[in-house]
Amino acid sequence: MAVVKVDKLARSVAEGPSLMTGSIPTRNWMDVPAVFKPGNYAYPAKAEVIRYLDSQKGVSFPNAREWSPEDDDWKLPANWKEIILKGLADRLDRFRSLKIFMDCCVRCGACADKCHFFLGTGDPKNMPVLRAELLRSIYRQEFTRAGKILGRMAGGREMTAGVLKEWFMYAYQCTECRRCSVFCPYGIDTAEITMMLRELLHMVGVGINWAMEPVSNSNRTGNHMGLTPQAFKGNVEFLCDDIENLTGVRVNPTFNRKGAEVLFITPSADVFAEPGIFTCMGYLLLFEAIGLDYTWSTYASEGGNFGLFTSNEMMKKLNGKMYAEAKRLGVRWILGGECGHMWRVLHQYMDTMNGPADFLEVPRSPITGTVFDNAASTRMIHISEFTADLIKNNKIKLDKSRNAHVTATFHDSCNTSRAMGLLEEPRYILDHVVENWFEMPPNTIREQTFCCGSGTALNTDEIMELRMRSGLPRANAVRYVHDKHGVNTLGCVCAIDRATLTTLMNYWVPEVQVAGLSELVGNALVIDGEQRQDLTEGLRTLV
Ligand code: SF4
Ligand code: SF4
């Protein structure tokens, strides 16, 4: 899908008729249908992918078929409406949060202009309050007395195929980033509403391939790309060769080794794609420098969990392999690599979904002795916590001048910042590995960080213009620090960010590259016996 040139898109975002530019809609939102055209929807899940997943124990993905959002007939089951309403009733019963979110919005509008999709598209239905209203209107009609009696006068409406299509459109124009919830006086989390919408849609066979194929691969082989154990191991070993070539240090990681102290799990993107592979080289160097007794797993070979963007049951199933593998290998605790949504699952859901992990110990750094009580229930800590603790205890030697080519800023991933409060550790690390780094404006960082615009499985090429629009608020803040301070590197701790922000920067701020924090750590690490080449671009130097 060709994307319009930057200057044209920038003009249309700033000047085109939209709610953002003062154009007032002339029709009630309920009367404006969703219109699908190439570029505004992600491709539906392939029939064979759905068929495979539906055959798996513990999950349900019915109605595998070929279909297109542009068709009038979506080939839904004959009783689709009944399925949806039953599904909603069941979820209102099971999830107290959903019931509260349906009831307590006062339509104050505080969330309205906080969503990057609204800021980038100007579409009123991308205001979080209205996104939630897409579901709330059905809830009112079917589950409240006022709605049953007064219908539209009470904000209710009938569940129709048009409503279902609207759900599909706007559930996939939300990256579940939760920025809106930070500003809501009632703490309404629109991301949770989007998650429910996606679950309900899956009950009638409506989902996108960019979510379902990685889910299917992950279920089958353990990782999103469907890498076999041999290929996974081979990729990591290629990176070890690169490290030796660059630094003279031979790294020899182990795989599936029983009795290792620590199991290390990271997103598979770190082992096969730039710029994630440089982050992975950073991990490998760090573990070598401190002599960590750890192992990789070729079964739990994916930290990411696209089940989160699909259904609670799918998320739980994919997450289960982490504890299962930790148990099989007999490790003491788990160390996790840089990822965003992986950490949302681990931090918020893993313990209740698949715990308690009593067979593991509360993580204790074998190098510093620090006990990470914050992970007392999950038994798993983030690489940034681990690294920051090493730095604080003077256990690694760092030379900032090795990052002389870097003037950085830091992008808080939505999930690590808002879902787990990982705010200080990455900044502490940056303070110690680069000479110069600058914060983006305060309303675009920390809890208020702007999403990359392509998370929750929206990192797909057919919706590129939508992604560039929704990523504009993030890119705009990077542009600001680039122009003001000469920032040329956007640091982050998320694998999806490393992929999506690279595309976003290429489009809006091409002077800026994207790097995982562990890459910057790896650049700066001084290791006994090393024989480094002149690495003018750190671990990504071509020699
Ligand atoms: S900020 Fe909260 S209460 Fe106000 S409109 Fe948005 S969701 Fe509703
Ligand atoms: S969760 Fe993020 S993408 Fe979704 S409505 Fe809220 S701000 Fe927008």
C-alpha cells in the first residue's frame, strides 16, 4: 500500500476537514456507517490459520472462511447476533471492570483528545469516549432498563451488522495503549473495552491476520515467526559470531540447559531482525561480562504474546509455556528481555493466569545479591531492572565515549511505563551509557507517553498511512528534540517499538535511528580480554 508523501500527509493532518481542525459533524455518530476501503483496514485472518487455532485445546476461533471487509456479506454465522449478545452477557458477568466501565462514564470529554488515533485521523469515533460508546450503546439497549424502554433516547441502539462492522473498524484503530485512562477521572480503561470488542468479534470469526498468524506460529513452534528450535539457536549463534568479529569476545550461550540458575526469555524479533538483533548482542555481551549462569529455551522462544490482542484464553495458553519451561529446566527464576506488551502480560496477568510459580525463587541477582521483591509473585524481572542494579553496584565497566555517535532521547513504551511503572531504570541506564540524552516534552513521556501507533498487531503494511497518522504525536515529539538538541537516536525497551518506530522515524524524522537500551549498554561495555575494532557505530558497525 503506497503511503502519501510526508508533506502531503502532514498538511492533511493539520488542515484537512476533521474534528481536529474544527469541522463539526453534521450527522449523529450512530448514523455514520463504517466504510472499508484499501488502506483503512488490516487484512482478515486466513482461513487455514483460524482452522488450526480452533482445533487447539482451550481456545475457540470459529467460522474459518475467506472474507473481505469490503464485501457487504461477511459470511457471519446465521445466529451471529445471539452469539455476540451471549458473549457480552458472559463477559459482563465475569469481568467486573467491564461492567463498571460500561456504567460510569460521565462523558466529560477529558479523554477525547488524548488518543493518538484521534490526533492523527481527526475521526470522532477515535475519541476514546466514543470508541467505548460503540459497545456501551449495545450494553445500554440490551442490559439496562432505561435502554430497553427508551432505546436511542437513552443512548442505546440495536445490534446490527453495521454495528459489528464499526466495531471491527475501531477495535483495530486502538493500540490498547491506555493513554486515555491516565486522564479519565474515573480511570476508565478504553484498552480493556477494545480487548472485549476484539474477543466478541472473534466469536463470530472476525479477526486480523497480523494478530492471528503470529499467535498460530507461537502456539505451534514457540515463537511468532515460526522459527524451529534449530533455526532459533542458529540465529543466536550467528549473533555470537558477529560479536566475536566486532569485539574479540567469544560468547557461548546455552540452550535448554537443565539446572541453569536463570531462564532468559526475550521477543523472538530480537534474534532475527534489525535493529532488535543489536539489542540481543547487547544482552549476550552483558551476560558474558558478568558470567551469568543462564540458558535460553527453544520452546519458550518468544517473550511476546499476541494472545493479548486476541482473547484472554489465547493469552493464557501462550503464556503458559514460560512457567512450564522454567519448571522443566529447573531454573531458580526468569529474566525477561526488552518488550512492551510481553511485560503487560507478565506483570498484570501471568501470576493469576498461570501461577503461583511456587517452584521458582524470588529473583535474586547472583552478582549483586539484590533481591527483587517487586517480582515476589511473578518470579520474573525485566532486563532494565537487572542492568540498572548491576550499574548501581559497580559490577560492570562502562565507557560512555563508545556511544559518542549517539545523542539520545527515550521513548517510554506504553506497556512498560503505564502497565508496570518501569520509568526510572531505563533513564538511570541511559545516564551511565551515553554522554548526551534529552527528554521529550513532559506531556509525551512517562505515564503520558505517546504510543508508537502500530502496537497490538497493527504493525502491518496494508494500513501504513493509518500507522503514520497515529504515530504522528510520537514522531512530533521526537522531531522537537531532534531540532532542539540534535537527537539522532530514539532509545526504547520494546521489540514492537524497535520495529514500528523505525518505520515511523524513516517517514517523519529520518535523521533519527531506533535502538534498544541493551544495544547502548553493549556498545559501552568494557570486557576483560576484549579486542574491539574501531566501532564508530557501536555494535551495528559494519566491519
Ligand atoms: S474521561 Fe472518562 S468519564 Fe470522561 S468521557 Fe472519557 S471515559 Fe468518560
Ligand atoms: S487505549 Fe490508546 S489507542 Fe485506545 S482509545 Fe485509549 S488512547 Fe486511544
